[in-house]
Amino acid sequence: MQFIMTFSNNETVTFSETDLLHAWKNDTTYLNIGDDQAFYLDEIFNGSYQDAIATSSEQQLAKERPILALAGLFADADWLTFETNPEKYYQTKAIVSLTTKD
């Protein structure tokens, strides 16, 4: 199975259920600590679609409707990458559709 994300600029990204995903969330915990004014991302997920299902509390539903596990993950994340040392980050709020393809 493949997943297709379409972004607001009409760019599409296709990935399979075994491709690695990295989901990132903006980390604002530093705001209350001293003079540190740097900005950070915190990795909240690292794995494949299959790993996302395994961590879902609704595993059976996620297996029946695979897009649910990814949609939930992307809704919680701020950024996505598809590489361990990414050159490109995708902002999740720019995703306008997520579809499956067999």
C-alpha cells in the first residue's frame, strides 16, 4: 500500500507503508529556562506506518482504515521528514489531503 500526501502548493509526496517517517513537534519548553533563545524541534515519532499502527490505541480500526493512524499522527505533529538526516521538512498544516493507493 502507498500513501499520497498533497500539500497546499500542489506538491505531492508518495510513500509506502515500510518507508520511515519522522514526525516533529515544536519544542517550547526552553521559553522558561534562562537566556536560551534558540528554537528546537522534538521528534515525537520515528518509524514506519506499521509502527504507527502498533502504537495506536485503536489498532484494529487502524488496520481496517489505515489512513486513520497517519492522519492522527500528522494532526499532532508540526513537521514531517522522510530521512534520518533530512534536507527537507514538510509542515503538516500545509497537508490538504492524504489518500491511499494499493
